[in-house]
Amino acid sequence: MSDIDDARAALRSIPQLAGWGNAEITRLGGLTNRVFRVEGEQTLCLRLPGAGTEEYINRANEAHAAREAAKAGVSPQLVFADTATGVLATAFLGGTVTMSAPLFKSRTGAPRRAGEAFRRLHSSGARFNFRFELFDMIDDYLKLLSTKTVDLPAGYHDVLGEAEAIRAALGAHPLPLVACHCDPLCENFLDTGERMWIVDWEYSGMNDPMWDLGDLSVEGGFDAAQDEELLLGYFGAKPHPDERGRMVIYKAMCDLLWTLWGLIQHANGNPADDFWAYANNRFSRCRALMASSGFGEQVAAVAAGPQ
């Protein structure tokens, strides 16, 4: 069966959409999942889950987070979610551009609008069911990888040991946990030019709010000016040294975590990308940032807390 055939079969399995057999369906993309635009009585976005994602994605948590994010005004309305199969449908947001790293650089004000979207989410009072805990997730991914035939990048456990100092700094003055996206790929942002929307809540959870900013900076390859614009959009003013430090720390830590995610995709034979290269590139970037001259100062600022 083709991708479009699979999408039609999924539509037939959704009671309220079962009569959409003649809907126009367009494949949109997706890194681990398959995403489609469906034009019927209304325009929807249909998501079919990727193979193996059931090993590490809790679909009930995802559906709850998607509903809460829609209530917060940062994500489209959820139309249907099958927590057993992972099939999901949302309203389609017209008049938007799916973002990418180059578009975050070329579209005036894009980092600021992303920061504002994060602020709306983080300050909404939404409560997600999952606790996104960095080091627990690293342990869980390592356990999963131990069941697969794949090698870790050389030196991974050494860097993980070095990260204990970072764990201590982050725990010295922890921020209140808030509802976070936790996987802010550039492509998970939809921009109208005036407002940024966020989609795809698979990894979302209650987390340190600065994770979202640090992770987006890494995913978008932000330069110093873009980081400043992102922070200004989020805080509305220049951040304190410990706030900036947390963002920088999470740049390194998200690469440490997503290295393992890439290895899981590689082990599962995901054809969407060269995930072996992806994992090694992320780990190399993590090591480089942690070894950079100013990184220790950022860790010290976080350990010192608000001044």
C-alpha cells in the first residue's frame, strides 16, 4: 500500500471521519511519523505513527498535552486521537509557513515570536501528565539501546559522567516545572508572520522552561543575535545570568539526550535520515560546547542562582 492508501485506511478507522473516502490527501512529511493534509468537510492534519515509536512514546500523554496546548492557544485543536494506535488528527492551520532553520534566520522576528509562544505555553497553567526528566530519560534510552545491536559514540559515558556537575548546578536552584514542548524542532513551528504556533506533542511534559529555549536554539542553529531575540521574546527584557546559563546548559544536554534518540532510530531502521550520522553529529556538538571556554561560567551562574 502507498502512503496515501495508508492514510485513507486510517480515516476509515476514525468514526467521525469514516465517510471521508474521497477526501483529497497530500503527504506533508515527518521525520519519524507520516503527516498528511486531508481536505474534506474541513481541512485536517492527519498523523500516522512511525514504526517502533510505541517503544518510547506514551500516546495517552501526548493526546492530553495536545488538548492542553490547544486550550493554551499555542496549538491547533485536537480532532481525534487513538491512544492505542497513535493515529491523530488536528485542525489544519491555514496561512502558516512550516518553519526550518533557514526560515528562522530569514523571517524577520521569527525567534521573538517563538519566544512569545513558549511564554504563552509556560505561563498558561497547563498541566501535562508526563514529567520530562533529562537524566531519567537518558537512563531509559540507554536501557532500550542495550536491547539493540548498536554502539554508543566513543566517550559517551565519559561525557555523561562530566554532566554530573551540570545536574548538580541545575538542582541547586530549580525553577518551577511548567508545561513544555520538550522537542522543539524548527519544523514543529508554524508561523503566520505575526504569531507562532507549535505542533507535535509526543515528548512534551512538565519540565524546566529553559529546556525549550535551549533546545530550539540548537535545532535552529541560532547565532548569538537569534538567541538574544529568542530570550527577549520570552522574558520581555534582558535575562538574568542564571536564566541565560540554563539555556546554554540545555543546549549541550539536549544534544546528549537526542544522541541516544538518534541511535534508537538507527537501530530501528528508520529510513527518514542517516540517524547514525545524526547521533554522532549531535554528540560531537555536545562535547564541543561543554569544552568551550565560556561554558564553565554558565554552569557557575546557574549554580549561584538568582542574584
